[in-house]
Amino acid sequence: MKTKALTAVCVLVVGLCGVTPASGDNGPGAVVADVLVVRPACLVVTTFGAAFFIVSLPVAAVSKSVHKTANTLVVKPAKATFTRPVGDLDALRD
């Protein structure tokens, strides 16, 4: 059962990677989409990024790229999840 749920979450996250907003309007629809879809997806990406960071830490330490790896895999997704204003989908493009 856990494998099926994990597979479904991974498929959802990969499927949402190519999704872009159809308009630049950040109205009520953007807030609802942000709260129901984007924030949970960002949380999942942050969790998987942290796991991949831990796995890649020995390689990153040898290549002296720990800061860059941590920023890419953990910090950026965490900022998108926790510090971005609700409904501000334009901030995800950075």
C-alpha cells in the first residue's frame, strides 16, 4: 500500500513539474490552487530533496559543493513552501 501511495505522489510531482499558470492573474483561483495543489507538492519536493541531499552529501563534500547542493535541493523548495506569500505563483519561476 505504501509503495502505491509513494508511486502516486511521485507521478503527481513529476506531472506538475511542467505545469505553468495559464494567466498572470493571482486572484482567488490562484490562492485556492496554491493552498490545495502547489504547497503540498512543494512540501513533497522539499522532503524528497532533503532525502536526496543526505544521499548525495558524501559526493558533494568531496567536490566542495555542499552549499550549492543544499541550496538547490532543500533551501529553494523550502522557501517556496514556507516563506512565499499565499497565491504568489509568480515567485515559483525564480
